[in-house]
Amino acid sequence: MPPPNELLLVCADFNPALALLRGLGMRIEMIYPADDPHEALLTHDGRRVRLTSRPDAPPVSTDLPAFLSEFVVTKAGTEAGEGRAGMHYRDLIPGRLGGRYIASHIRIAEGGPVADWVHYHRIAVQLICVRKGWVRVVYEDQGDPFVMMEGDMVLQPPRIRHRVLESSPGLEVVEITCPAMHETFADHEMELPNGKADPARSYGGQGFVHHVAASAPWTEWHGAEAQVTVVGDAAGGLVEARVLRPGPGPVIAVPPHDGELVFGFVLDGSGRLDFGEGRRLGPADSFVIPPGEAWRLTHASDDFRLLHVSTGKMILPAASGRSGSGNA
């Protein structure tokens, strides 16, 4: 049951209903899930409205779902749905590994300003990599807005306030988040940029990272060349991220991973994934390898580029409080 001062509205089509309420002057306080929203809390003049298109759906848990390993291959061209702020999300891990992880291929077809607002997420880990185009973003205590170009990444720590400002036409990014189901909370009190620059700040035990691909060196990695990032250090080992390209040899042989997620997304080019029966991979294909399993990539084209993300054991941050409060 909703609180006494909260009106529950059940709708058949969520996005038009949300647009109608916002047009009446109500502002979003919370919405989920980002890739296919079906619940939001809105306020106006002390009134609260909880909008939902799935009244029987369970609430978001404050506990982290159990990790269920699975081998997954998702081919390019699968259907994308309209998500938060008009962005289109393609689900790269349909089974969500027990609800532990979501990976999304996100597109913004038309360039220009993005209908976003200052917000934050209750998450354990979130990483974003630009595949095509550019996007202008701004983050709490990270100075002025900046532009992310192709191959750039951000490690987005728990509850850091941020906003997407504008993008090029045809922007594509890949986003990996734990847990899969999490809320997006608005912060209407904070304006960004907020006049501070504290690059060393800790947000729930993690640092913010803006990885700039154009200036990052490459190094040998299990038969491939990997672009060096500082994501692992900033995340305290919770997540590692790198972009791979073919090395001097014909095989990229990756040893077993003793954490949780092993995720790959083909940014460009083609190759063959040698695991199980094997799969030919092309642009925008993705895969998940169960932990404890070795795998290989062969027959990689010269332009082959793979986003490779792996995680350790996850701990869910607290559901409330200011970012960097030490509760995460």
C-alpha cells in the first residue's frame, strides 16, 4: 500500500502517462528500471504520485541478487526499447545472470540536448564506454562538463550525481551495471557543475574515472594488445575494463576468471569466439563467459576492437544517503 499522502496511478502505457504528468508540472523523484521504465515517483506542491504500469511487480530489493553464471551470446540487431530520458536500450544479457548484472547497448538517434536531469543510482558498479559518436556529460565534484569520444569510458561510482547534456546524432554507448534492477533518483537541489573539482574524491570506496582513449597506451595482454585504464585501481578491484585489439599472434587466449562477470562487446571488426561450439562475432555482438572458464578469440580482423569487462565479488551500497557518505 502507498503512504497516506501518496496517490497510486496505474497506467497501461508508461511513457505517455509519465509525459502527461510531467506536462502538468510534476517532477520525477525516482524512476526504474532505466532500460524499460515501469515505475516512477513524482511530486508537485507537496503532492506525491506513484505511477506504475506493473502494479504486481515486486519492489526493488535492497539486497543484491544471487549471481547465476551463464554462457550468453547476443547478436547485433536485436530489438531496442525506449528507456529513461528518451534513450533506446538493447538488452545484452537477457537473463541478467540472476538479476546480478545488466548490460545495455544504448542509442540516441537524434543529436542535440538530452532530456536528462541531475540524478544518481543505487548501484554497486557502473561502467560506460562510448562506441560511436560523442556525448557531453557533467559529474559532481569533477569540474566542468566534458565530452566523451569513441573508446572513452567512465567508471561511475555509487551515488555520484551526474547529467547527460547533449550528444552527437547516432550516439552509441555500452553500459554495464550491478545490480540489474536499480533505481534512478533525481537530485533537484544540486546544480552541475557544482563549482568543485576533487578528482581524488571517494564515492562509497570508489573513485571517478574518465578514461580518454586517444591518449591511453597499449600493452600486451594474453596474446592481444590492451589499452591501459585505471578502472581497476579506482574501483578497488571490483571491476576491470579494457579495450582489446589483435596482438602479434593469431590467438587471444584468456585464462579463467575467479570473480563474477566476464563480458565482451565487439566495438568494431570481427573474430571468432572459441568457447563451446564457437561463434563468429561481428560489430555490436556481445558475450558472457562463466567464471572459472578459459576462452579464446581467433581470426580477428585488423580492425577488431573488443570491450572486455570483468568483475570481482559485488557488495551493494546503502540505498540512501549522499554520495561519498561512507555508507556504500
